[in-house]
Amino acid sequence: MKNCEFDISTYFIDPALSVTDLNGNGTNEIWIMYRLGCKSDVSPWPLKLILYEGKEKSAIRGETRDYSETYAAEQDSRKKIDDNFKNGDDRILNYALKLWKKNNIPNWE
């Protein structure tokens, strides 16, 4: 993004910031979600949900919902779930998917 001719934006999604211990192992899970991009239109933004548990990191990477469309509550945006989530505890993956869906809305600001 060093040569961005448009708007560079980073926006942390505060409602997704949380600390949990969903698997009950005594190590907190720390959750952050943010969008980051260089663009000048209403197309979707790159979006990331990151989980840190001790030294382990898991991520869902994708994009925001399209600003030019109206979404029903049950719809979701494109995303790629990394193997750490897929191969881990289902409670953590389910929480991640809920955070993604709940906080992936076009009107953050």
C-alpha cells in the first residue's frame, strides 16, 4: 500500500474485541477484527478476524459485505478460514464465525 493513490484506511472493529477462554484450558483467547485497504469506491474492504491464544494465531480473512447491496441477517461475506480454526476446538470456531457475521456490516463509521 505504499503507492496508494486513493484512501488508505485501517479500522478496528471495537465490538469484536474480546477475551475468552472458550475451551477452558486456562489460556485466554484474545480476539481482534479489522479492515485495511486502499480504495476509493464502495466495494468490499479486506477484513480480518484474528485470534491469539498464547503463542498460537488463527485467522479468518475475507472481505466486508458489499456497501452497494442490502443483506439479510443470515447472509455472509466471502471468507477463508485458516486450518488452525478448522482443526481446533469447535467452540472456538463457532465463536469466530458468530463474531465474523455479527461484526461484518458496512456501516461501522
